[in-house]
Amino acid sequence: MKRRSRGATGSVKLQRRTTAALTRREASKTTPRDNSSAAVQMELRTSEERWRSLLNNPIFGVTFLDENQRFITTSQTFQNMVGYSDEELRQLTPLDISVPGEREINENFFSQMRQGKRQHYEMTKQLRCKNGKLVWIHLYVFAITDRKSGTQLPFGIAFDITEKKQAQDALLETRTELARVARMNQLVAMTGSIAHEIKQPIAAIVASAKAGLRWLERTNPDVDETRAVLQAIVRDGHRVDGVVNGIRTMFKGKAATRVSVDLNKLILEVLVFAQGEHPTWPIEVKPIWMTIYRLYRPIGCSCSK
């Protein structure tokens, strides 16, 4: 009886050892697979979390299109930009909410990306919202290869730059208005300068004409004085012509030519102008102008009394 008991005990121990060995062997076979599966699941969860964080970001909108350019997935930020829900966008394409002109450019980019000629592009464009309002976006589009079909699918990131664009437009409008005001001020100053330059010789012509009439109204008309007055009128007419030609040259952008000026002649013209403006005022010419000329004459220039 004792031998049988010992034999049964040994048999039980042998079975236990065999089971433990098989368990260890099976464990050694299944553990790498289980670890690999867990790693894949962890990687999938990480990718899903990254994709979810990308879709849920409040800074830029995300769009994913199919081979027919229809929206597959859109982020909540993009939906808020255009005012459409994700279900409504699935029935549309980006071209459906684009404005004319930009729609054709977008279509050309899509075609190049589908043919593999382009892997990415960016553009600033407008989108028409569901309520009809236009928003400005800066769009980045990348080509992502679909594993099943092998086609290039567009993945887009859109930034809403409406406020920035409005600020730029307001700044441009302000600058345009300032430039217009500056041109008006220049025009006013130029008009005043032109009027001043032309008024002087015209006033001299009027004064000379009045003097000539007085000489002719005498009992014995003074022909010599009248002739001198008429010559002065001719000179003043040439002065007006010179002023007009100078203004014309200024607008043509040509450099003005420098000419010598006879100070004696200039002072006489000023005297004639003053006499015409105030014929009853006594005018006395003093030689002080010679002193002024000596003070401001060019160096090395001599002057005689």
C-alpha cells in the first residue's frame, strides 16, 4: 500500500512538472505576440489622440477631401468659419463655397495635385459662408496618399485672416486718403506759386500800359517815353512766357536751366511794379542794394559802382 501511495505521489509530481513546462513554453510563445498587439493598439490610440487634438484645435480649421473634392472630414473650427455643419459640408466641395475667379485657381491646383504634378500649395482666398458673408482665409493644402486607392487626397489647413485683412484694407484706405490730401496740399501750394509768378509780370504790364496812356494823354504826347513803356510791356510779356515754360518743364521732369540775372534790370522791374501798384506813393531809390549785393555776391566776383 505504501509503494502504491508513493507511486501515485510521484505521478502527480511528474504531471505538475510537465504542466508547468508546457505553460512556460506556451507563455514564451504568446508573450511577444501579446506585446506586439498591445504596442499596435497603443500606437493607434496615440494616433487617434493626435488626430483628435488636431481636429479640436481652435486656431485653424482642418479639412480632408476625397478624390471628387468633397469634404470627408472637417474640424469644428472650420465649421464655425463657414457656418456649415459637418453633414452639410459632406455634400459640398471647397469650390462650391469659393468666389468666382478664385474658384478656377483652386480647381487648377486640385487638378495638378490629382495628376501628381503638385504635392502642396497655399493661397489667400475668400469663402462664402452659409449666411452669405465672405471670410478671408489663408489656405495650406497637402497631398496625402490614400492606402487603398493610391490616389492623392487633399488635406487642408485654413487660417481665418478676416480681421487682419480688414485692418490692412483700413490702413490702405487711410494711406490713400493721406496721399490724396498731400497731393491737394501740393496742388494748392503750386497754384499759389504759379499765381504769384504770373501775377508779377502781368501787374508790370498793366502798370506800363497805364503809364503809356498817361504819356499819350498829354497835350504834346511824349513818343519816346511811350516807346519805352511799350518795350517794357514786351519784356514783361516775355517774362510771363518764361514762367509758363518753366512750369511746363517742371511737369515734364526736365532739369531747369540756370541763367544769369541782371540785378539792375531786376530792380528796375520791381520799381515799375511798385509804381504801378501805388502810383501816388513817393518812391526813392537808395544805393543800399549795392551793399546787399556785395554781401551776397559769389566769391571771386567783382562789382563796380
